[in-house]
Amino acid sequence: MKLPFSFLSPILWACLISLVIGGCASPPPSPAGVIQVRAEPPNVRLIRNGKTLSILHPKLPNVEAWKFVQNGTAIVIKSRGQRHQPAAIELFDTSTGKLIDGVMTMMYSLAPGYPAWARGLGD
């Protein structure tokens, strides 16, 4: 008994299967290049492939830490006015630089109930 597509050669089958699997397994398209973060007080510049992607304007001038979240589509920046003052922790869109959300630390820590994106940057 012959299968309906038995006339295809094994090489043709291999090519067809690799196209199907490759098409299904390929990641969604994304711009090439790693985003670099450059603190330029009072702003933060995001750079990809040597070109400015966006300029962020944190609430406070001294950037202490940052981390990418949401698969690199957003960045969290922790900034402070002076060393022993509360910090601002803000969520920005990486492509537009738009502020999405922000919280302030209180007594050098994040209280329970703060958003998940802010965790890990408390004092």
C-alpha cells in the first residue's frame, strides 16, 4: 500500500518538513541589536546599533539601577535625588521613552502590594 505522497523523494520530504518546522518555530521579528543604557543626568539614553532609540526622563537626577522587563519592551529605572532620600522607581516604554508607571520607595523599601515590575529595586 502506498501513501498519498509517496511519490515525493526523501530529500523533498526533508525540505518540506524543515520549512514547516522552521516557520512554526521561528521567533517573532524584533529589531536587531542589543539596547545599551547610558545615564546622562538627569536623563537616560537608550541606544541600539549606535542610534538613539529613546531618551527617558526619570523623576530624580541620580540613576542608581535599571533593569529590562516585559521581554525588553520596557525598562525600570531607580533614581534618587540624594543618597539618603527616597527613590523613584519608574517603568518606561523602551521604544518611545514614555513613562508608563512609577512608585516611590518609603523608608528605603517597597511596601507589599507594589507592582511586580518594581520588585528587586527596593532599597
